[in-house]
Amino acid sequence: MAGNKEGIEVSVLVAARNEESNILRCLESLARLDYPAGKIEVCIGDDDSSDRTAEIINTFMLENPNFRYVRITSAVSNLRGKANVLAQLAKRAGGEYFFFCDADIAVLPTWINAMLAHFDEHTGVVVGLTRMRKGNLFADFLSLEWLFTLTITRLLSLFNIPVTGLGNNMAISRKAYEAVGGYETIGFSIVEDYALFMAVARRKLGFKMAYNPRIVSVSEPVLSFADWLIQRRRWMQGVMKSSWLTRMSILAAAFVFPSILVMQYWFPVQAGLVFALHYSFVTLIAVATILLLRQHDLWKTVFLFWFYMFVSLSIMLVNYFFPGKMNWKGRVYDKEV
């Protein structure tokens, strides 16, 4: 772990598009950050919103002078969407480190200091942790799914295996961002967080997957099954751009459940043994995740999580390969972008 970095200037970059129902919660959490006010700036890029997003931000800024509003109406370097917004915010930002969070995210007061502690001269990017806001049982399953996945990526990172970034909770040094040429060089991707993270990893600039309850951010849960499908279709785009090991792992995991069902017909004893071992393995990781990250409200999901996970994976795969374009934040993108 690196030493105290409280004297370092940091910039928080937030891309927002039609977020009138979420943006105030995000801004209020950023205003509560336990970091010297003179050393932090919060830059909010309004991606041509048509609702009250701009009004809410500008009203909030009246009492928070280190918050900056930028209206994004044009594109740079053929970028689109969130990548275009973040590229333009990074050009304006003055910090030595860029922190990324989404407009529907609430961060902990400890977020900046806890993330900075993971940086050293060999680390270009640090990925944090995110869960859903406490709510119904579905939101709790989503939370455990996110944290379970991030636990796996944390374990892989210990063997220097990069998997993915997390655009709603990630930080990158200015030095690393400029070394990869920023989003202008990386180019457009609907999974811009993955693209930036992998650009840093491929350049051997160093990455870490932070694993600490002090950096767990809270996202708003998706409002409907249709929204969930859209979100997962976008995520699968990142998975399919990842390494062959990651792709094969996802496919293999999705086929465990149907494979057990097929085995049950011819080899019932062996099928039962495979189920018991795999269920125990997944459940053990889920339990460890809850304990290590102190997310004790998720206990009620643990023993059904195995079943949820494989239903979720199966739907995600079918949904991804189903023909059609991707609709994200009111804009339509080709799936192959």
C-alpha cells in the first residue's frame, strides 16, 4: 500500500444523461467526501440531457464551488456517449488522479482516500466495488452478484490476470491516462470502462482490484426486467471483447446447471455429487464476500444465489446473441461497436 496522498489533487469525473431522479443523491454523496476541499474538483458532464439534470446540478453548485458543470453538445475524435463525455472532462480536469463514478452512484466519504491508498509507482488504474441500494430481494441478488463477480476478479488480479474495469467506481492516474492516449486514442466503445482498463493493462502500466468495505459504492437498481436485459446486453459486449479465458469461463459457468440436469438422467449419483461440490464452492465464495466486505444485509440471498446466478448467466447469453441493436440511455448502438 502507498503512503498518505491527502495533498494530491484529484478530479472526480461524472457523466450524466437524463438523470434528474438520481443526480442529487450522487452530488450529495460527493460533497461528503472526506478529502480536503481545496484538493478535489468534481466535474459533471451533461450529455445533452433533456430533463432537469442541468437545473439540479447548477442549483447544487451554488453552495459547492468545487463542483463544475460542463454541457456536452459536440463530439471529439468520433467518440459517442459516455466515452465522449469523459474524454472532454479529462481534458478540463486538473487533478493528478481521475476518479470515475456514474450519476446514479452514491459513494462513501472514505472513497477517495481508500482508493488512493492502492496507488504506487507501479499502478496505473484501481478498480473499486459497487453494489445496489438496499431494497427488494431482486436488488439484493443483484448486489451479491456484482460483489461475487468482483471477488473473482480480485482473486484473478492477484495472479496479474486483468478481467474488467468498473466505470461507476474506478480511478486512474493522469500519467497512465495520458500514456494510453485517453479515450481519443482508445476510440469509442459502449463499454468504455473496460476499454480504458484494458488499455492500461496491455501497456503494462499496472492495475489493482481494490477490496475494501471503505470503497463500496451504491448504485440505484434497475427498475424493470427490460432495463436489466439492456444493461446485461451492454455488459456482455465487454465480456465478448475480453480474453479467451474470461469468455470460456462465462460460457462454462452458464452450462453447469443444464449439464447437471442432463447427467441426472444417466448418472444420478455423479450428478448429485457435481451439484453438491459446485453449489458449495459458489456458496462459500458468496459467504466470504459478505463477511470480508461486511455486507451483512445480503445474508438472505446466499443459499439461493447458486440458482439465481445460473438463471442470470443463461438469460444474459441468450439475450446477447439475440439479433438487434443496443439501446442505451436513449441512444441506439450497433452491437458490434
